[in-house]
Amino acid sequence: MAAIAALWLPILLSGVVVFIVSAAVWMVMPHHKNDFSPASDQDALMDAVRGSTPGPGMYYFPWAAGGENSPEYREMARTGPVGILRVRDPEAVLNMGPAMLKSVSLYLVVSVFVAYLASVALAPGAAYLSVFQVTGTAAFMAYGFIGYQEAIWFGLPARVAFKHSLDGLVYALLTAGIFGWLWPS
């Protein structure tokens, strides 16, 4: 059993590396460029949203005021559209600093949990491949499945969830490599 305190460097380094690579994936790589589509009449949509929502949040439509089994709701759903609208705070889009801080914090938290699992599963001096397997699996469980719940229940296109999995595989491999490299002897 390795002491988790001895894993501070791979925790910190893997969290920071995953943050940098994830930023590069979203800013430089082309595979996420078509994850979103423009509305056919963006101005009309923005005016409708501006006049219909109290502000940032998630909105489901049609809303089942009488319950999802009510005839009124079923008819509204049948005629459509059915959707989830996420309205963001404009400042969060214009100033990405807080989101970037939250993102790197998330990656560090994932690395702490990866380190915890590895620390109880592996002894100091464990072989690189053993460390790589345990930490890579744990990291992929955190990063690789992130989109599928959204795809199943909330309409995220399956192709987008799959692309998130590919990104997650890269993040998991980086995390595993760093932990394997810096595992205490």
C-alpha cells in the first residue's frame, strides 16, 4: 500500500497536463467543431429565449405541469418540439477564467481519486505496467463515460458522447503514464 501523500507530484502533474491537453483538444483539434449546429433563425430564437426565461438555467419543454402521463402533456410532446434548453450567463462565456479554474480543479480531484485507488491497490515499487493499468482504468472511468448519461437521458448526440470518450481515453492514458512514471519505489 502506497501512501497517498507520496503521490502528490503525479496528482498535481496529471491534473495540470490533462487540463492543458483538454484545452488544446477543444481549441485546436477539429473533431468537436461540428458538435453544435446554428439555429436557422438565430435572432428569432434569441429573442424568444430572452422573453421566455428568467435567466441562466436549464429549461425542459414542453413542461409537464399536469404530470408526464396527462393527455395535455402527451399531446404537446407528440407534436413537438421536445427539448432541453441550457441558458448560460453571458459573463461565463465572455470570461472563461472561472470555468478554467473549475476545470483544472475537477482534473485534480479526479487525480486524487485515481491516486487513492492506486494507493490501496498497489505497493510502492509496483511495476510501471501495473500502475498504468490501475490508474488508466480509474481515470478512464472518470473521463471516458462523461457523455453517455447525457446521451441516454438528455439528448446529447451519441456521436458527441463517443467523441468525449475518445478525449477521455487520451486523458486517461496521460494520467496513467504520469502515475506509472512517478510511482514511488
